[in-house]
Amino acid sequence: MGTIRLLEPGDWEDWRALWDGYLAFYRAEVSDATSRATFERLSGGDDALFGLLALDDAGRGIGLANCVVHPTTWSRRPSCYLEDLFVAPSARGHDVGRALLEAIKETAGQRGAPRVYWHTQAYNGRARSLYDQVGRPTSFVVYEM
Amino acid sequence: MGTIRLLEPGDWEDWRALWDGYLAFYRAEVSDATSRATFERLSGGDDALFGLLALDDAGRGIGLANCVVHPTTWSRRPSCYLEDLFVAPSARGHDVGRALLEAIKETAGQRGAPRVYWHTQAYNGRARSLYDQVGRPTSFVVYEM
Amino acid sequence: MGTIRLLEPGDWEDWRALWDGYLAFYRAEVSDATSRATFERLSGGDDALFGLLALDDAGRGIGLANCVVHPTTWSRRPSCYLEDLFVAPSARGHDVGRALLEAIKETAGQRGAPRVYWHTQAYNGRARSLYDQVGRPTSFVVYEM
Amino acid sequence: MGTIRLLEPGDWEDWRALWDGYLAFYRAEVSDATSRATFERLSGGDDALFGLLALDDAGRGIGLANCVVHPTTWSRRPSCYLEDLFVAPSARGHDVGRALLEAIKETAGQRGAPRVYWHTQAYNGRARSLYDQVGRPTSFVVYEM
């Protein structure tokens, strides 16, 4: 595998292709304007967000991670919420997801956030078999209104 | 029941007693310094957080809700993360929890956050029987690292 | 709270009362002969098992833990299976369960077992709220045939 | 399908290939020394463990089962813990897993263990659809420390 680095303003094309693949997985739609605004915040426009991009040896984007660093009530240090994680289907089986998770943990720590958390579908076996190795399942489920 | 309003700087005594009860439920400990800093942020010191306090007819604190409003990648509007919700044992059975949830939804909307989400233990039947009424369960579980 | 120590041959009366309370919780029945044989193995008659007894200040039994140390395929060191854990209802609320878990971890380590695992009903909120603090939930469920 | 029999000292090559495939599924690593020691215990070197090997018509290993027979507190007879079960991807769809489970039940009975239990990831739909046929799910989840 190539490298993982912070998302940069010039990554729009690569990031957008991965983002579209990610949204398709969730059968979700996000408007172009929102996608563009999210990219800009992730690539440097907002201190509360950061994006990571995994690149193959040829420098093409093969994975993304979108993170939010937000305050929490249990600590004076913030938490890092990993909101989106995606590896291109053609790049799977090479531990890109694991490398992204490890890079998230490191980047979050650099930003003062000792804890990273994320949500995953209870039935997403492929993702959870990785998450069970790199992270820890909790007893918590997610509600919304 | 009395009323629900935003947490104010003068609510420290009431809030602290409820916060301690909440932490005891989770068998957790948070330092005095962090508790104080969290209270100050929730009661006006940080735009990204807000607290709600439920009061009985005599004006005593009987419930709290601590919320974080943070950016999200799926929308240009933020989300509201309900991090802590607690009703004093002596005040249970009078829909204080439901009233707090409804007030959270309203306050979050006023702050531009159309979506409120929270975590609850999969096995917490008492809480979930309320959450299933006011909110919606999702298929998501929580991981951390 | 008093103390926690290894089960001894003279503890039969105390252990039996706790064991009966434990079995009643699971609506289970175990014959007298088996209960007696289990006690003898736990109190020194079988290297593969050990029992712990929690005592109050007056020296009365208020909690038990029954453990099996068995080989595992993933390591050359054995694992410790915590098969039974029980605190007398009258002694609850004083962290006896937590103290027993910590003593199990220590005793298992002394017997060469770096890992302790146990089963709990998915819906047993009271137990899990403790287990979530002292241990870690996993993604595993239990099957039998 | 060919046959299922107890693991023998001459099965090292076949067993090791299956074991590696199994560990890769769990993204786990076990040292060579431990793998070798485990094989030796499973193939006759330890009464508390037994291994089963499924062979195709040409006598090649296509599936393994690693079992631990350990004492239990609820009975004077031991229980059989099925720790590892694996069928080579190329051999799936021919009921090798089911045949292994049935052979485990029979072998455990011969060794005095009337009950066989095992753990599986809650989200492993492929495995559970088989386990629900041959065995019974319980309400138990697994914790560790």
C-alpha cells in the first residue's frame, strides 16, 4: 500500500469518487453543494473536522476517513467521532481499513482527543471483523430523533 | 411536573447532585475539576454545548440533559449529540425523561441541528422503553479505540 | 466489606447457601451429590478449578466465584473461565461483585492464565453495568448442542 | 465428502494450512511455536483437547475442529468447548461444517461430555445459519478481562 495523509484541497477528484462509493453503500444521497462544503471543511477549512486519504503506490485515492473532533462532558479533552470510513472495493484485502484506523487514532491524539468512537451496523460482519481487531465493541446502541 | 429550561450559572448545586447520581449509575468517576469545567461550558461558556435542567414545582432540579452540537459530514447543518440524560430516582414515573427529550429536540432545532442522536446500553430496558416511544432505534452499535 | 480468599474445605455451609441462591436466580437445579462434588473440587480437590469466597466483617460468606482454568488453542497459557459469580442480595451495593472480579483476575494470573472470560445473559442489565466497567464486552454470543 | 476422523500426528501439513486460513479469517496471529504446541496437544498429546479433521475423497484436509474438554461446576461430567471450527473456502457448500459439528458431538459424548458449547460473532450470519440448525443459540454474550 502507498501512504495515508491528511486530506488536502487538491484531493477533490479522488475524494469525491470515494465519497460517492461510500454513499452508495449506504444507499444515501447527499447534495453536490453539501459534498463540496464537507470536503472543504475536511481539507482544512474547519478545525473541528479532518479528513484522511489513503493512496496507492501510484498516488491514487483508495480510501477515506472523515472525522469530527468535538467536546465531551466526561473530560476536558475532546473526543474524535469517526463519521465515515471507506475503502474502494478494488483496494480491499490489503489492510487499508486497518491502516486508516491506526492513522485516525494517531491524528486524533495529535489534536488532543484520546478517544475515537464510531458507529457501525450491527449486522455488518465485514466491517466488524476488522473493528473487533483494531478497536473494542461496546454495549451501546444508537438512537435518534 | 414543573418546568424545563436551559442550564444557568446559578444551577451548580442542583446540577452537581444530579450529575453525581448519573455517574454513579454508570459506576464512573469524573474529577471535580472536569465536572466544574463541564458545568461551565454547558451553562453558557461554550456555544458547542448546552445543558437543560428539569425542575419540580418547588424549583428543585430533578433531571438533566447534556448536549453537544457538532458539525457532521452528511449535512451543512450540525447534529446534536445527547451525551448525558438523567432523572433523579425520586422523580421517576412522571414523564420527566420524555419532557427532557422533547425539550432537547426543540433546543437543538433552535441551534440549527435537525437531528439528535444518543447512545444507550443495549440491555437498558427501562431507558429503551422510553426511547422507543420518543425516538427511533437504529441498526448501529458503537465501537471505540 | 471484609475480605476475599480462596475457598477452603471448611466453607461448605456458607458456600452452599450462596450456591443455592445463585441456582435459584437461574431457576436451575443441581443435585446434592453434584453440589458436594463441585465444592470439593473448587476448595482444593482439583487443580483445574478454584473457588473464591467473599466474607463480610463478621466472617460470613456474602459472595462466591467459581472458576475453571483450561487449556486453549490460541496460546500455550491456559484461560480462566469464570463459570459462576454470585453476591447475596443483602450484600449488594457495596462493590462485592467488583472486588470478586478483581480477585479472580489476580488469582487467574497467579495460575498462569492471562485471560478471564465469562458468559452473561444479554438482557441482564444489572450484571452488565458492572461487567462493562471491570471487563470488556465482545462481539461473541454462545451456542450449545 | 470424504470422512472425518480424529487428528493424528501425521496431519501437521494439512492442519497447519487450515489453521492459517482460520486465523486469517479472524485477522489474528499465533506464533509458530504455539501453533506447533497446539497441534501436538490436539493430536494426542493432551487428554483435555482433541482435534477433528475433515478429509475430501482424495484424503486432503478440508476442515478442522479444535475442542477442549474441561470440568464444569454444574455437573460431575465435563463440558466440551469447541474453540475453533473452519472449513476451507474451496470446500464450502457441501455440509462439511455440519458434519464436523455432528462428529464433535459424538466424540465429546465418547469422552464423557454431554454438552458442547461454542462462541460465534453475533454478526456472522453465514456461520449462525448453520449453528441455528445443528445447535441452539442461548441468551448469553461473552465478556472478558
